[in-house]
Amino acid sequence: MLGVARRLAVEAARVIEAITTFGSLGKRPLPLLLPLSLTLTGLVSLTQNLYSWAAALVFSLVMLPYARPRLRELAYLTLYLAVFAAVIELPVLITGQSRVAGLSQLYRPAPPSSWNIDGFLFFVARITLAPLPIVTLVYATGWPRVASTLYRIKHLRRVAGMLTLSLLLIPRSLRNLFSIVAAREARTFEEGYMREWKLLATAVGDFIADSTGYSKRLEMAIKARTFTEYPFEVRE
Amino acid sequence: MKPLLELRRVFFRYGKRSPYILSGVNLKIIRGKVYCIVGENGSGKTTLLHIMAGLLEPEKGEVLLDGKPLKEQLPRARRLIGILFQNPETMLFNPTVYDEIAYAPRQLFDEGETRKRVLESARLLGIEDLLERPTTSLSYGEKKVVALASIISYDPEIILLDEPLSNLHPERKRRVLNMIRSLAAKGKAVVITSPDLELLDNICDVTLTLSEGRLKEGG
Ligand SMILES: Nc1ncnc2c1ncn2[C@@H]1O[C@H](COP(=O)(O)OP(=O)(O)O)[C@@H](O)[C@H]1O
Ligand SMILES: [Mg+2]
């Protein structure tokens, strides 16, 4: 069980690490592509217009070749989203009625029948497709480029900066949690079913202490080499 | 000669109830010299370097860069100061070694010049073969040298190195020592900390000892 969790965590770390560098499309800002991808994402999640769905799909397919070095990670992310959507909407598939009332109102236009396969597929497709324009754009251009575009809009700078740091911290934390667990595992000889979860639970204290110290130092390290007001800005 | 960086009666502590880590530190840094700050573990060497880099603010006293308060010149003045953290692990925040070394020059130069500088820094430190590696996959010694390269790639005037030689194997240590000598020869001011003077291999022009919050001349 812990083995599976560890594999998932490492994979999730890779999915995020893949976008922390510039992509193959240079490093200038994206005054058109970024708003376009955000608009498409918005349209798919808020409307049921098939044209907007098609537009989102076309946009994502056009971005795909540019995301080539990170295709594996992009595929994983899409798969996660689809699985996540499927799990949430499982009750709809089986009972034909949503137990997640809010979500079903938002996402499922068809009235519930006994085996609501249409509604289920519709929901899964929508959750998976909606973020795809912005996600493929980020995988094609790299987060630093998207961030530097967001920095241009004063009110978005802090958000972009925080997202940037999260993208650095989350993968490192995921890897680190399991290295702390592994270090404890090596010193534990207890056997049995609960052993792994006990290990994980007791590692959490160390993990929090380590993460706080690390993020303080990291913030300093970024400051030390940043000559502009916000990190990840690029020269005009 | 006018000091490049100057500390005047600097006091510092972590929090109002904590003891002073630095209590009245004076220091003048001029170009072309290697300063060695020796002190036991916990004596405040790291804290002192962070103050010199403008990453921590003193509670009392002044930090002057080129005669003017450092904090009024931030963040732009940071391009004049490079700092190598004691733990290189916490210094790396880019996905690949290339990006790490390119992070600072990218803010100053176009991609062509940035590339030139990354390759030159990597060559000087003998890490050309690491450039495409993710920083997470490096060994401790490799991380330390990559962190050093990420500083020299933007050519700062003041270089602060927090225990740069600890835990390095002899070949890397030799390269780092050569690097320090050539930086001083080019007119940079270099400040090195160490728990032990002997580690520093006679590289110091000025040796200072940090103990009980004060800095004294001599080893
Ligand atoms: N972020 C911090 N918060 C509180 N105390 C700290 C912090 N960093 C260092 N200290 C304390 O300040 C003292 C000096 O630490 P430091 O500057 O790291 O010394 P050195 O580098 O010489 O080993 C130590 O007692 C240490 O425990
Ligand atoms: Mg220290």
C-alpha cells in the first residue's frame, strides 16, 4: 500500500517538475495565447456549447507537438483528471442520481435515468477537457513563461509568484516525505498491517519541521539571485 | 581604499526574546581580497553572511554598499553580491543544472549571452557534463559546485561563500580554491567562512574570528 502511495507521489512530483523549466518555444510573454487558453478553459467549464468544446480540443491538439519532451507527464496529468472525475461521478453512473448535488447541477444537463452513462461520460469528458487548453499551453511553453506573462498584470503578480513557489515546493515535499518515511522504515523492525501507516503518521512531524525550514531558506535563495521585484521575470 | 561593503556596529538576534547572535560587529570589505571568517558551529557565521547579502536586516547598526545603505538599493544591488549557502540543497530551485546557472544571467542578458556565461561557468568548475541533469538528482558535492556556478555566472563584485570547502572531495576542493584565487585576482571581494582555519589552505588575506557575537582580527 505504502509502495503504491510512494509511486504515485513520485509520479506526481515528476508531473509538476516537468513544467518548472522553459519549453521549446522561447521565453517571451504570451499576450494572446494565455488569455485565449484561459477563455477556452472557462467556456468549457461554464457552457455546454459544443463549438467551444471543439475549439478547446483543437487548441490543445495544436499545442501538443510543442509539449513533446513532456508528453509522458502531460498524459499522466490528463489521466489523473479523468480518474478523479470518474470516481467523483461514480454514484451517478450506478444510481442515475447524483449524490453530489452541487456538482451534478453544474456539470450534468441530462435528467437522471437509471443507468446514467451519458451523464457520467459527459461529466468525465468535461472535467478532463476543461483544463486542457491551459494545461497544454503550460506544458508547451513552461511555467516560467506563463508566470512572466502573469507578472505583467500587477494584480496577478503575487498569485503567479505563489504558484511558482508551490510548483517548486510540492514535488520536493512529495519526494521528501517518502525519504523521511524510508529513513524511519530502515530503523523499524515491527511487523504487521498497521506498520506502514504508523510510520507515515510519525514522519509527519519531521516533515512539517523540515518543510518550514526549507521554505524559509528557499525564499532567501530566490531573493539572493533575483534582481527584479518578482522572481522568474525575464529581460525585455 | 573605499570599502565596497561595510558593517557598522551591527546587532542581530532571531526574535525579541532571543539572545544576540551578533553584538556590535564592524567589518570593511575591499576589492581584491579574500576574507576568512572562522568560528565554531553556532557562532553566527551564517547569520553574518545573510546580513551582508541583505537577506536579513540588522536590529541595530548599518550595512553600507558603496557607502550607501544596502537595503535602500535592493533588489537591484543583489547583482553585485553573490552568496553560496552552507547547504547547497536549499539553494537550488530550478529544474535542471543549466536553468539553475542561467537563472540570474537571464535577468540581465539575452539568451545568447546567457548561454555563453552558463557554459563558461560550468567549464571553470568542471561540471559541463552535468548541465542537462535535474538538480534533484545531484550528489551533495555536485550541488555545491552547481550552486557556486549559479553565482559566478552573473559576475557579482562581492562573493560570500558559507563553508564552501566542507565535505568536498579533494579534486573539487582544489577547483573551488583555484576559483576563489582567480576571483580575488580579478578584483572581486571574497568572504569565506569555515569552522576551522586549517581547511582554508592559506588562501586568506584577512583572517577574522567570530565568537560571542564579535568579530576580531586574527585566527
Ligand atoms: N532561523 C533561525 N531562527 C532562530 N535561531 C536561529 C536561526 N538560524 C540560526 N539560529 C541560531 O543562531 C545561532 C547562530 O547560527 P548560525 O548563524 O547558523 O551559526 P554558524 O553558521 O556559525 O554555525 C545558532 O545558535 C542557531 O541555533
Ligand atoms: Mg553556518
